[in-house]
Amino acid sequence: MAKKPPKDEPKRWLDDPVNVRTFIRGFYWLCGLIILIDVVHSIGWHKHAAFHDGSLLGSSETLPSFYGIYGFLACSVLVFLAKALRAFNGQRVLMRDEDYWEK
Amino acid sequence: MSFLAASEIAAHPALPLLLGGLVTIFVRGRYAGVFMVAAPLLGLWTISLLEAGSSSVVSCFGQEIISVNVDKQSILFGYLFHLAAFIGGLYSFHLKDPWQISMGLLYAASAVGVAFAGDLLSLFLWWEALAVTSVFQIWGRKTERSEQAGFRYLFFHVLSGLLLLAGIAFRYASGDADPFALVSLTDLLTSGDAGAQLILLAIGVKCAFPFLHVWLTDGYPESTPTGAVFLSAFTTKAAICVLARLFPGAEILITIGAVMAMFPIFYAVIENDLRRVLGYSMINQIGFMVVGIGIGTELSIDGSLAHAFNDVLFKGLLFMSMGAVLHRTGEMRGSELGGLYRTMPLTTGFCIVGAASISAFPLFSGFVSKSIIMAEAAAHGHHVVWLCLLFASAGVFHHAGIKIPFFAFFAHDSGLRPKEAPVNMLLAMGLAAFMCIFIGCNPDWLYAMLPCGAAGYHPYDATHVITQTEILVFSALAFTLLNLWKQYPPELKSINLDVDFLYRKGGRLFSSTMATFWNGLNEKAHAFFVGGIAGKFSAFTAEGPCIMAKLLSQPLQRLGFYPGKSDEETEADLEQQATTGIHPIGLTALFGILFLLGFLVLAWLVGQ
């Protein structure tokens, strides 16, 4: 499947797994930094609410890290549901062979 | 400033593109590419001369048709479609296929025509032109698959045209004073007017409403590398333009839009063809626009129009970067791609700009338009819809923002080492990427062109920037962790069933049932008429004279008319004479006299 890359190819920065790990570690720090900024902003300044109707969603939306948690959960749910759409309990649901319509 | 009269305009704004399209039917080679770039530029200049409030009326069969009506919205879309045609033209500069070139320009002209249509009649003409001209971007691939996909695509778009025509007929029959006016039909829709419902359905097909969407995810991935860039720019955005005119504030659109924003992202995660992923992501983005139109405030509609403008640019940019990969490698399946950043670094960079824009990162174009719709949904108390849109925002980053660049340019090394994209493609991508960042950093430039100027909306508010960055970064975190934990669904050589299952299977069932029934009937009829009656008749005409002659000859034989011949000999003679058509003149004359006598008797009987 995968062809062999040419031998005399120069090595790129991302070709080294150590650099990939550094990149990912930097990304974790970024996540922490964003949460920190959100917390500081929520404590020190007035956070503009999206909802003005005093509902439960309206009051929880302004809590620090609401968006982070929602984003993380949404994407996890998305991935697991999508996987279930491919095949559930070993039974294919929506996934078919590539030449399904040509058969 | 303008040399055109304020009330009446001299030429249709789509004229430069129309002429370009007609000329490139005949022009071949390099020069055709020049027209693809020059015609949109000329068109941009004509749009800049237009003044809001002017219009053009033609009289046809005693009916006044408003062929052009200029307002802020039509000017916005006029600029947008010409810009898209220019970028698409630059991207396809190397094309040699005259069908794709001329039809591409005519397709752009049709979209401009829809944007400027002044009533339902002129809208219908451009609407049909949009359907017919666009399909050549799919057929241009010249494979059996693309041919069939093109026909399925055309089926939906012809259906849309027929629905629109039926809706217009109902409007005409309703007896309204001005049945063809391009004004809000929302009240009529809520009161259950059949005309308004049919028109909404017609627009719904072109907007890719749920269950009517498969033409998009079926057709676009089968188009040529350049064709998808044209297709992604015009049809759906022209439909959004009409939807905003005809159905602002129709509540059903909020639900439809939320469903459109939600369901495609699940498909996008498990889809292998990366341009099909973009197709699903397109429906997801249109969902946002439909919600904005459904909320129906001036600000939310402005948000939808602004998002349509931005979507043409960033979705075009993503389709261009994938088109460049397809152009260089001939491959579009995520399972077969990967590691292309090594030799296509510029395309990778442009793709990432498009991905950041569609994901609505601050400083990129999606941020300044999607947020208007989100804010309006929240401000008008649509809690569930708001949660859906937020889910969809995280999801779109997941599949269009990360998956597209990751699986094409990074992920595992496919071993493919294609050349960087051609210069004209790079220029087109560069221009689109520049526009994405420019609008993201200068939203007021876009807001000033909106019909209501976005009513003083400010996207760069500290809360909004922080929360938006947070949701995106944590979506990326989920992607990263799931990938590291091997939970992320791998790219597999596969397809996924969509609602096309219903009509493709249904279509096959219909055609096989019809074939069995009608072919069976045909065989029965053949056996009865051709084998039965006709066979008997033919046998009668062939052998009848012989039998008749034998019958007549028997008494004559007895009377001794055939002296010196036995009965058998006489019969054999007569048979030979009858089958070869040679009778003695006397016998023929006898039959002739009998025949005429018969007529005489018949005439006498009738005369009585």
C-alpha cells in the first residue's frame, strides 16, 4: 500500500518522533493556558453572557471552562457515535465496500 | 459617478460572464484561460457601477418581467460570484476542455442572474440555467462513475426547477395582485399556501435540505479537480440568496438548519473520500445559514449572508487544496494519502488557512460571520438549537479543520511524493487564503456590504475570543487523545450508505419491476399478434389461393374440364400454379369476373 520514499530524502522536523512528542506537549500547555486565561477573565472581568433569559443554560454558559468541556465531550461523543454508525457490535450499519454501487 | 440611469440599467450584470462563456465555446488552448480570468474581472467592474434601487424590465408575450433588480443583497452576491469565478478561473487556467471552461463561465453567469433576478419568472430561467450548466463540471471527469453521478445530480436539479415552476403556477393561480413578486412568502407559508410550500421545496433541493441533500455528497466528489471549486461556490449560495429573500423568519427553517448542521458531521468523521468530507461539511455550514434565515432578524440574516460570502472563500480554498492533491496524485481517499506536506508545503499551508477559517478561529473569516448566527440564536432563546450549533462548531473543526489537512498532508507517510501544485493553482489558493485572513481581521469591510450593515455587531469581544478558542483547542485535544489512544476511526477503503440508498435501491427496484412487467407484456403481445394472428393470416394469404383453386377445380374435374389428367395430377398442377402465382389466363379472368360481380351485387345491395 504505502510506497517506499526515496532514500536520499532530507529528514524533516516532523519525521522525528521526539519532535512530534514535543509538539504535542506544547499543545497540552496551550490547553492549560487557555483554561487559565478563561478563569482569570471570569474572575477579574465581566463575562458577556450569550443568553439573557436567566435560564440554566444561560447561567452555566458563563462558567469558566464550559466551552472547553463542551467541546471535548462533543468531539468524543461525535467520534464514538460515528464509529457506531460504521459498525455496531460487529454488525455493519452504514459502511459498505468501495464498489458497493458498482456491483 | 455611474453613467447608467438610476432607474433603468443598460446591460444585465451577468453579461460579461455570459459573453465569456459563449466566446470560450469557440476559443481553444491558452486563450480560453485568459477569458476565464478576464470575464469575471470585467464583471466585477460592471457590478461596481450598479446603483441600488435600479432595475430592468423586459416585456415578453404581454408580461412584464423584471429581469434585474439591484439592491444591497444582490450587489453583495454579485461581487461574491464574480470573485469566486475569478478565483475559479485562475485555478482552472491550465484547463483545455472547452466544455468545462465555457460551461463554468455560463454557470457563474447563471448564479449572478439568480442573485439579480427581479421576480419569480426571471428567477426561474436562471434557476434552470444553473442546473444545466453546472452538471458539466461533473461530466468533465469523463469516467463512467462521474457520468452516472452527473445524471443523478441532474435528476435532482431538474426536479428543483419543476417544483419552482409548479410553485410559480400556484402563485399565479392564487389571484394575488402581484403573484411573481420576489418578496417574503413566510406568511403565506405559515398559512399553508401550496405555492409557497412548493417554492420552499424547490429552494430546499438546491440548499441541500436533509433527505434532499444526496446530490451534493454524491456529485461533488465525482467532479473534476477544478469542477468542485466552481460547484462549491455557486449553486448552494445562490439558493441561500433566494431563501433569504423569500422565507426570512420562517420558523421551520430553524429546525431544518439545526438538523443540517448536525447530521453531516457524523458522516464526515467516517468518510474516506476527502472531497466527500468537504461535501458533508458544506451541508453543515449551510445549516448555520438556514438557521440564521429562520431566526429572521435583520442581524441574523446579515449573519447568514456574511457566512455565505465567507463559505464560498474558505470552502473554495479547501476544495482547491484537495483539487491540487487530486490533480497531482490522482487520489482522493484518506486511506491512500498522507505525508504530502513534504513536497506540497504551500498547498498544505493554504489548506490549513482554509481549515482555520471554516473552524472559525479568531482572525480568520468564519469567526466573524458564524458568531453572528450563534449570538442571535442565543439572544432569541433557542436553547436546543444553540447547543446543536455549538456541537456542530466543535464537530466542523474536528472533521474539516483537523481531519482534512491531517489525513492528506500528515498522518502516516503514504510514500507519495507529488510535485507542488501548478503556479496558477497556487495563485488562486493564495488569493482565497488572503481573503479569508483579510475578512477575519477586517470584518467591517464585509459588514459594510451587508443589507443592514450587521447592525453594529462586534465579533472581537474578549469573552467571545476566549470561549471560541477554548472550544476549538479542546476539540483538538479530543482528536489528539483519541488518536493516541487508537480510538479514532481509521480511514478505511469504504463508502457509507446515505439516504441515496432509498432512491438508488428504489430506482433499481422500479426499473427491474418495470422491465419485467413491460417486457413480459411485450412478449405475450408478440406471441399473440405476431406469432398467432399474423401467422395465421400470412398462412392464409400464402395457401388460400391454392385451397380455393382446389375446391373450385373439384367439380370442374368431375365435369371433365381437365381431360386426360387424374385428380392427383390436376391438384399438383393447381398447387404449383397457385404457389408460383401462374394461373392460366382463363382461370384468372374467371376469378376477376367473379370478383367484379361480387362488387356489383354489393353495390346493388347497398343501393337498395
